[in-house]
Amino acid sequence: MSALPRHRHSEMLRAELPLPGGRILDVGCGGGGLVRFLTREGAEVVGLECAPSQLRRAEAAARVGTETYVSGRGEELPFEERSFDAVVFSNSLHHVPPERMEQALAEAGRVLRPGGLLYVAEPLAQGPLFELMLPVEDETALRAAAYAALRRRAKPPVFDGLREILYVAAAKYRGFEAFKAEVLAVDPARRAAFEVAEDKLRAGFDSAAVRQGDADFIDQPFRLTLSRRCEAG
């Protein structure tokens, strides 16, 4: 991991997505932070989220532009064919049930315009943040399943194959309580495991986090996979 370049997610998004002016779908948008970032960058953005609590968080946030939020699942996108310039799965494909991951990618292909971009940023099963989370949930198998689904689906005749970029990004939290709130917001079912291991998690957080100003940063390596919708697929 030490050999990987360091990047902010915002750098990768700016470098690869059609900003400004593109119509972008964020699948699994959570509380809408990425939706709002892309909107500020000039895109027309739709956030899709299946968890009612997360969708309420997104809709309650102050609007920054024309962003919209829709309830739905990645494997059943409620949008017309060829209606987006890019589809983004940011830390979300591995949250799709494994047996439905390929369907979610097929749906992304359906709603992308010819030449449109499939942008999938997935955390690797390694690194300080991954190790910190092990007492709550081991996502090794889920992350491997997401990558395998990408390799099977992101190829002709629908997609033009994968381009991959590995990098390290730092997750930002304002203390342990903010980390806890974010972990439970993503999946409330984690609460029981979190509470059992809370002392260990707090100690692990204090060990892994790098304090800068009033925020804590914990490294996580990522794999960004990019694929274009084939013109005639």
C-alpha cells in the first residue's frame, strides 16, 4: 500500500467525470455529499438511495443547485435508457447483494448514453480503515465479489473494457463519535457489533487516525475502475 499514490477522491472525480455540464447518476448516494460536490462542479446530478434514513439525510441537507434524490436500487434503476453521461458507484457497489451486482452493472449500461462513463471507486480489503472496521464487519468477500462482477460485465459489447487506477485516499472524521455515526448511518444493522467492540474500536481509531486541525484522517486504499459505454452496444 505504501507504493500507491495518494489522491483525494475529488481529484479523481474532477479528472475523469464530465464536469461541468454532464448529467450524472450517483448510485448509493448515502447522505448526498458526493451529489452536492458534483453539483457544485457544474454537473446535473441525481442521487439514488435505497435506505430511507440515508435518503432523509440527503434531502434535509441545504441545496447547492439543481441536485435531486430518488429512492431506488442499483439493480432496478428507475430511469430511461441512455439518459446519463456518467454513472457513479462510489464505495457502493459492494453494498449491492452479490447475486445482483451484475444486474446493477447491466442497468448502468442501459441508462448510459453511448460513450458514457461507468465510474466505480471501491475500497480494497486492506489498509488502516479496513482493519479498524474488522470487529464490526469483514467485507473481504463482498469487495472481491464486486470486482469480479466488474471484470465479467465491463466488457464488449456493452462496455469497452476496464481501465484501473489504484490510489490511497484518507477518510475524514471529526472524532470517534463522528466515525461511529457514519458507520451506523451506512448500515444500522452494524449497531450491535459496534457496541460490543466499542472500546476496541475507540482504541483502534485513536491509533489509526492522523489528527490535522480539528479533523481525523484514516487511510484507505481504493481501486477506481473506468469503462465507456460502447457506441453500438
